[in-house]
Amino acid sequence: MPLTDYVTLGRSGLRVSPFCLGTMTFGKEWGWGSDVETSNEVITTFLEAGGNFLDTANMYTKGHSEVVIGDYFHGGPGDGKRDRVVIATKFLGNMYLGDPNGGGASRKTIYESCEQSLRRLKTDYIDLYWMHFHDKHTPIDETMRALDDLVRSGKVRYIGFSDTPAWKVVQAQYEAIFRNWSPLIALQIEYSLLERTVEHDLMPMAREMGLGVTPWSPIKGGILSGKYTRENTPKEGEGRYKEDSKHLTERTFKIIDALVEIGKAHDASAAQVAFKWVQDREGVASTIIGARKLDQLEDNLKALDLELTEDETKRLDELSAPDPIFPHSFLANIDNAIQGGTTVNGVKSEAAQMAPQSDDERW
């Protein structure tokens, strides 16, 4: 699958590359990240490879990430190419400590956040505008109406939600449907071999609601890259994880072992296998990949060349399977009660033990 195998994002006609370039690392305001020159090189390499989808947020590196992108397409290396790319950014993070309306999903905040992002991005419109996470203090109809106004004004082309409970996404989508407002087309959520709880509700909900999923942190902040092993745990001051991280467990190391072994069979890195596993999941449209350095990006892009076998995928599925939660564990065991020994979708079930065996027993 080359980067130019574009996919439509959710129930829309917006075509995006199967990998999306995450730009949270653009700028060093958070104490780590890439300088402007390196960031520009990363964008150029991504675009030249066929990528057309960039993801940022108003609060990434205190707004500098948006500025880097804006400068790149306005007077920089990508001058005149802005309309050739899909730029996604987010609102909700508070950029102004002490200002109660500096963040959130209210009409006031959304309008002001959008105007500020447009200025930093040096553009007249945002292709995809995400609500960064759930704001429990704002009625969802207020948020959806404000977003619809931005779409109708031409300042925003499409809208999506990130890191929001499934029930709230469904509520928002039906508000839009019933009121003839612009619907959500995409859902951005954390998804990886170490974070599969989204498969309980968020992923099936996205498929039912027509939302294309763009997973973030597909290698769990580098844990699934293979650089950490039982013998080589994080050193003090190195990266975001500590030696006693809750993520560095025997279960994690077994997954890493499998990634390394599968990677060797394909002459690929553990990270490439982890990226491809995520991209292959049902409902995933475009996986967000980040890179602080050019060689990281080039290595990550090679993941699209992989073809995992059924056995390899099954092995990773079994090692990383999430614990069931109610009611999923309950529902998995009641097919008999539903099917009553009949065949449904080609699957034959045994009759439930509690079911009556004759018409007389029904009474």
C-alpha cells in the first residue's frame, strides 16, 4: 500500500493519505521536539512521498506547531501548495491560564480559537476541525451549532471529534442529523497494541456512525518501537517513560518480542509492524505518525509496504487482546438465547439450555 493509496475519510468525499503526519513535535517550546528547519524537512519528505494529510492543534508547542505549518505553506518551501494538502487542527485546549473562556467547546471559545488558528496557519480555511476532547461543561448542541456555523461560513470544511466518549459522539451526530447541521466525519482516538479498549465501543460506534478513525500514538510513545526490552528499560531523563512505567510489563514485553520476531521475517522494524497492525484494523482510515527526525519519518513510512500474514496478525491479536467489559462479556455468551439453534449470518448456534424445547414448554 503506497502513501498515494488515498482513502475517503469517513462518510465524506475528503481524500486523505493512509498515513497522516502528526506535528506535535514541531517546535521546542515543550522542552523537546524539532526545530523549524527539521520540521520543514519532515513536511517536504512526507509530501514528496505522496502524503497529503497533516494534523496539529492550537495548543501543540504553545501554538508554534501551527505557525510552522503556516510559514511552510505561506512564503516557505511549500509556498503555493496549501490547497494541495488537508490541514487538520483542534480547539478546546486553553491557551490562556486564568481565562475561563480560553478553552472549552463553547460558542465563544470555538469562534475565537478558530480565528487564532487561521492566523497562525496563515490560511483562509481549515480542512478538518477537531474538538480535541470532551468538554462536560458545554451542551453538545451549542458545540455542534457553532461548528456548523463555521462550516457554513467557509472557514471550516469538515468537523470531527477526538478523545470523546462513544455515547457523547453519538449524541452529537444525531443532533446534527436531526437539525440538518454539518455531521462529524472522523474520530481521532488513541489506538495501538497496548491500547485496544477502544474496540469495545468507540470503534464499532465509529463504523455505525460513518466516522473515519485516525489513531494517535500507534506505537505508544515509542514503547512499541522495540527500543525498550526487559534488559534495556528507560534511563532517568530519557524520553517520557520511567523504568517503573505501568506500561513496561511482562505482557508488553511479550508483544514487543512478537513485533521484533515478525519484523525480522519481513526485514522490518518492530515499529513498522506495530504501525501496519493498526492501519489494517477495520474502520481505520489514516494512522497518525509523528517524527522528530527525518530518518524516523522515512522508517515509519516503510510500514505501508508490509503485508502481515493472517497468522502474524492473529498472534498479535491474541497477545494484546483487551479484557472484556460489561456488557460485552455478557453479550458474547448469549448468542444461543438469540438464535435458538438456527443459522444466522452463516453461523450455526447450539440451542440455549434455558430455551423451551417444544410448544407445550412455552407455557
